[in-house]
Amino acid sequence: MLAAVSGSDFPLQNIIWTMLIFFGFALWVWLLVVVLTDLFARAELKTWLKVAWVVVFFVLPILGPLGYLCTRPPDAGELRFTGRRSVPVDDDYYRTTVTGDGQYHGLHDEATWRRDMSGPVRPA
């Protein structure tokens, strides 16, 4: 007798299924955003490998992102929480390409000049 009852006789069942599908879809979108953010933040991956992962994410909607999370290196989570990997990046090369010889020319002198030109400082 209970097996003959359809889901349309119970509107609450339809609401529960709709909510379950909606929140499952929202959870999948959140997982996709987190995984894609992590994927494109990794500089050591080649472009064709990133494209392959994106294709896998959409071909296998649940298994693709979970497979990526299982195969990524153990220090990949550190980039998200600390903003840096466990191996520090040497920024001396960047500093020398921007400033020429690695020195910050004029920044200290200009800050001192602006402070001197601002007038007397009142105690707080």
C-alpha cells in the first residue's frame, strides 16, 4: 500500500528534494571555485595541465575536483592560508630588476622630507 503512494501526494517531500539538490549544487560550485583558485595559483603547473584539469572538472563533476585535491602536493594548502609556500621565494631578483641595483633610491629621503614639511607634531 505504501509503495503505491507517489511523491506528488507529499509536497513536503518535493520541498526537501528541491532543497537537497539546491544545496548540493551550491556545495559543488563552492568546491569548484576553491579547486580552480588553487589550480591557477600554482605556478609550477604547465598551462596544458591546468586546461586538462579544468576539462576533468567538468567531465567528472564530483570525482574531478576530489581527485585533484587528493593528488596535489602536501604544501599546497599553505599557499591558501599563509600566502606563501613552505620554500621562501627569493625576491632579490625582482628587487634588482625594479630598482636596478636592489636599493630603494630616494624613498627614505622623501619620507623624511615630507615629515619635516608637515609641521609640528602634537603629542597624542
